[in-house]
Amino acid sequence: MTAPLTQGSTLRPGGTLYSLDDVSVRYATREGHVAAVDSVTLDIRKGEILGLVGESGCGKSTLGKAMLRMISPPGKITSGRLIFDGIDLLTLKESEMRVLRGARLGMVFQDPMTSLNPLERIVDHITETIRTHERRVSAAAARDRAEQLIGRLGLRVERIDDYPHQFSGGMRQRIMIALALALRADLVIADEPTTALDVIVEAQFLDLLRELRDEFDLTIVLISHNLGVVAEVADRVAVMYAGRMAELAEVNQLFLEPHHPYARGLLRAVPNIELDGAKLYQMEGVPPDLRHPPAGCAFHPRCPDVMAICSQRRPGFDLLDDGRCVACWLYEDHEEAAK
């Protein structure tokens, strides 16, 4: 099975590159198991930027790590399938997954300073990645590729021999992207990549993401709690709550007319400079304790549109006529929903 893993994708543009089918991740604790990701089903299209949003603790980062099969004990992927370019990643040996990571699947972590080895120069990070996966590439050829990539990402080529601490936060994020692109990955998962950046560097970084998507035919999953960032660059947006999918929609659909009450609350809570003197909206309640999640819809204790059925049964993640998916009894065709 190793041979097809190193081949480029043959999917047509816009086809499904990655599918998560009923994926769950559990963490073992002293008080029992915690469902950090709970029965998530999601298709990611080739060439798109998919925004993954939600409050802290909703499972965004765990889902991103699960997609690369990087969940470490006491965590475990307990169910579902991870279908990348027709291959179920959960059926692969770890040695086969190492072929995919870097070569076709890349990740940009939240804090590049803790992800980069402080004792290695930037050139060593990149050339090691290249030569680990492409053993026939010489050290000189690997360095040449690293210099081209660093230059393409807006850094001075001569700085490739510097160490991570000699760069700013924005520069280190660009280096993390270089590592993800060193082998021309098909899918890059960017976990809160703009958190430590000021607004000017953030804007430059978002422009860079769009350019790289177009130039390298990248598919990007952008994990963020910053809805402004997601609105700027995403094609579609997936909203998570308590480890489950709440809504999936085209970016314009979601920001103009969110359907799920939680998605509506998130957007109302975004500060608006046009509302001078207005009180900032705050959703009632707090996210649930995933050690003891509420019955039915996990959002029902905080929901302004709660119905009797919401505390009794989970809604399905249903496809609506406008093409979006929503997990809410308001949109279920069920007689009990009207009670």
C-alpha cells in the first residue's frame, strides 16, 4: 500500500480530498472518558480553505490532530474513518503514516517557537524534512529548494542559517508554512496560525495563505476562534460545539444568515465598531463539561430557541435545501420538534 501514498492526487479540482466519517476521539481521565470529538462527519474539498471555528475547548485542535493521526495517549481515536484521497488512514501502519505526514499532509501548529527546535538552524529544519522523505536528494539540492521556498515566503534567503529565536512571530509562522510546503503537501492544517501576530502581520499572513493556495493548489483547514480571520479567507466554515458539528456552510451563507442558534450567538458576540456605545452581546451560560455532557443537544442549556425535544434527543447533522448542514431541531422534519 505504500506506493500510492507517495503519488500526487488525481482528484479533479473541487472534488472531495478528505472525508471524516463519524469520527470520535476520547481521552481517558480519572473521572471517566471525555469525548473531545464526538461523531464528526465532514467532507473537505480539494483546493478550498475551510474555516473551523468554535469556542475554546470545543474540539477544533483535537480534530485537526486526529486528521493527521497525531492523537497521543491518553487520547485515542475510538471510531470512524479518515478517508484521504481514497485511503482510510486508520488502516495504515504508523510507518505508512510517516510517509504521508510532510509529503502530502502538513500542519502549522499554534506556537511555532515550541514547534521549532531551538538548537537547529532553519535550513536544517527544512532540508531534514526534504531528505527524510526524498532520500535521493543531495544536501546541496535540498538547501537550494529550502532557499527558494524561504524566498517565496518573503524572508531574506541569507537568514536561512539563523536560529528560530532570531525571528519574529510572523517570520516563524512563515517558516512553519515552509516546512508544510517543503514536499508540496496536498492538505495543510493551520491551527490558530495568527494568534500571536499583530493586525498588520496578520493581514500579510492571510494574503500569503490565499496566494499559496492558488500557487500550490493547496487545500487548507484553518482552525481559529477569530471569526474575522475566517471571514477574510475561508470558502466554507464549519462550526463546532462540544466536540460535535453544529453547522457547515459557505462563508457568505454563514455570515449573512447563520442557522444554528450557537452560530448566531458567535456572530453576535463579535465586536462591531459601528455600534458605538452598544453593549457587547454575550451568550448565556458556559460550554458543557465534556466529562458529563448534557442529554440531547449539547447546546440546549444555553439555547434561546430550546424546545422539549432538544433535551431528549440529539439532532442529526442534516443537509438543507440551500446546501448547508445544520445540527438543530429547528430544521428537522419531525413532529416532535414543534412541541
